[in-house]
Amino acid sequence: MLTFEWIIGLLLAAVALSALARKIKVPYPTFLAVGGVLLAFVPSGPSWALEPKLALALFVAPVLLDAAFDTSLRDLRNNWLPVSTLVLVAVGITTVAVAVVARWLLPDMPWPVAIALGAIVAPPDAAAATAILRQVKLPYRIQKILEGESLLNDASSLLIYRVAVGLIAAEHMKVREFVPSLAVALVGSLAAGYLFAQVWMMITRRITEAPSAIITQFGGTFMVWIIAEHLGLSGILTIIAYAITIARTAPARTSARLRVSSYTVWETVIFVLNVLAFMLIGMQLRPIWSELDDEVRWKYCSFAAAILAVVVVVRIAWVMSYGAFLRALKARGLLPRYVVAAVPSLRRSIVVSWCGMRGIVTLAAAFALPEYFPYRDLILLTAFAVVLGSLVIQGLTLRPLILAMKFDDDDPVAREAAHARGVAFRAALDEIDADPSEEAEILRLEYRAVLLRAETEPDGGIASGELPADPLRRRAIAAARHALLDLRHTEAIGDDAFHLVEEELDRAELSAEA
């Protein structure tokens, strides 16, 4: 009963912290990190244990699927250069820099342990960045670059992490012996994710009841991760391929009622998982901290502060150098035409370099280290310090920095959504054009008003609508939805505009079913 009381109290406290974070416009993970630290020092606080192997599956799998489901392949392709450099080069440089500094501070630390620490603290957090991006108006390209980075850098960093932990587990093995299996895992993970998605969609096609469908969504996510790990594949890459494959077909076969319920539940679960991650890590810090004497505490804190500084400085150095290099090549006319559009301005480089908050993936990876892993306590403390420091230092200052940059208003999503509304509602009008009934005429008047609003007010959505819920209206909405799916399939619009108009059509469909 006491455990249940603590869970309820901590969840309510997290809700209050989240509300406060929204009010002062900072990412809610910042306050969760502070709450985790406070929990570590609460007298008689809870002390819950979680099997390390469970951490990545429990915390990373659903968070990653949620992010991958909303990923636009078109935007990833359009921003492949900056995203790939952040995912591969920035993560690699950060990992190496952290490993070198860790070895310099602790010469006895084995290289695989130092590299594992670097891989743990290398990937920025998607939830923290998204929380900020929702509060300010950033240029569209920056948003897509940061979202693409936050999705894919987990894969690159955790692959390095996997190799380093494997080398410690099997000391007689060499890095070269991991390379062939790692290459197979990369290709096999992508293929497995696609196949799992196809099979799972066939199995769940007839499940339309919301509770059952949502349970199978979570069950499928964890099953895919577990099977991939048992097969020696990368759970990260498998989940990404699985989610993206499902995202391309799910909208056409999912009812509006199920989609609205599903999105709400997933958003809530992702929030709860963030809360649990910070709580559990906070609980692990209490025994670690209490067993250290003052001299060792100072040594651990100095080590953690040094690693935090390396993580922040390396990202700034890489992003600013990358931008300056491309701008210099552009000035000399040495860049291909298709790369010119990807050259960042100085202001954009500054913002991207400061978007380096760490979060749940770093915590889960640290927690997932085996109990026998050398320097595990130090790595746990350091990982939490990096997360806390980056969320407080960068999370609290990122919004003022973005506002100070005074970016021009750039909202292609609104333009694409307006175009999508026009195409969708012209299709709806064509569908009911031959119907002579009075209800059809009323419906035509409403849809013409929506078309006019789409042409004159790009930000305008579907009118609330108070027409009778009859089959005619549902038929028209179905035609509009089909036209919207075609626009997405041909990449005339991006996924952001697609989901925006899809949500409006869902509301209209639900009102028609009332």
C-alpha cells in the first residue's frame, strides 16, 4: 500500500511540475530532473529496484516508436546532410571526446568503459527539444533537423554503447570481431522492422475496439523490441523501421475514434515513462551518494561536471564549425546546387548548437548497464548530472535565445495545410455535387465556406459544424480523407500538414457520428 501511495503522490507531483513548466515556458523534463534529485535525498523515501535489462525496453522502445511514427521521410530526405552529420559525426566526436577526458581524469578506466560512458551521454533528448519547440516559432528547417537528429542519434549512440558493453562482457573478444555481426545487425534490423510491421498489421487489422487496439499497440512495440534483441539485432533500428512502416499505412485503415483515443493514451504514457525514469534514477543515486565519503563525492562531482562541459562544448564546436565551413564554401561557389539550401546561417547554427539537452535515453542506457559493469555507480551519477545540467542550463535559456534571434516567420506547414484543405474539400464537394437534397445543399454551403477560409486564412481550420450527422456527410469526409492521403503519398504535403488536416477531419467525422 505504501508503494501505491508513493506512486500516486509522485505522479501528481509530476503533473504539478509539468503545469508549472508550461506556465513559465520551460521543458517539463527540466523540472522532472530537479524532482529526481530531490527524491534522492528525501528521508525514508521509496527505494524501488528495476532489472537493468528491462530499462531500455521499458523506457526507450515506446518513446522511440512515438517519435518515429510522426517522422516525415520527405523532410528527412530533404535535410539528409545536416541530420546525418549530427547523427553520425556529432555523436561520434562527442563519444570520443568524453572517452578521452574520462581516461585523462581516471587513467585506470578501461577504454570500453570510457566509450560506453561517451555513448550514453552523446544523444540529445527528443522530449526536451519538442517541449521547447512547441513554445516558440522556429524556422521549419531547424525543427525538422532537430526532430530527425533526436530520432536517429539514439540508434548511432546505442550501437556504440552495445559494442562497448559487449567488449566488457567478453574480454577476450576484439572490436574487429564485432564488426561483421554489427553490419548484419544494421541491415537485419531494418528488414526485420519492416517485416514485423507487415505481419503485425495483418494480425491486428480486425481489432477496432479502442482499449483492445491500444493494448495491442503497446504489446506489439515491446514484442518487436524483445524479439529483435533475442535475434541479436538492434532494437532501436528495428523499432524505427517498424514505426515508420506502420505510420505510412495506419491512417488509411484506422477510424477517427480509435486514432483520437490512441494518440491521447500514447501521449500520457510517454509522460509517465519520463516521470518513472527520473524517479528511478533518483532512487539509485541515494545509496550511491550515501556510501561515498566527502573526498570521493568531490571527485565524482568534479568528474561529472567535466563530462557535462565536454558534452556542451563539443556540440557547440562541431555545429559552429560545420556551419562556418559550409558558408565559406558557398561564398566561393564550391557547393553543389542541392547543398546550397542546407547551408545554415550563423543564427541558426547558434540555436542548433544550444539544443543539446539530454534526457530519458541517457538515463535508460546508464541504468541498463549490468551490475558487474566497471565504474557503474560513477557512470550513473555522471549520466544524471549531464541530464540535469543540460536541462537546467540549456533548457532554461533556449527559449530566450530563440526569441533573441528574431527569426523570420517561416510556416510552410500552414501553407501546405491550406493547400490540403482546398484539395480535400473540393473532393468532398465533388462527392455530393449530384445530390439534390436539402441536406446536401447545406453541406455544400459549409464546405464552400471552408474552401474560402482556406484561401484567405492559411491558419484557418475546419469550422466546428453543426449539421445533422447523416451518411452523406460521412461519405463526403471519406472522400476528403482519401484525397488527403493521396497528397501525402505523392509528397505534395509533408507529414506535419497531413497530421494537422487529419486531426481536423477526425473531429468532423466524430461530430458526424454523434
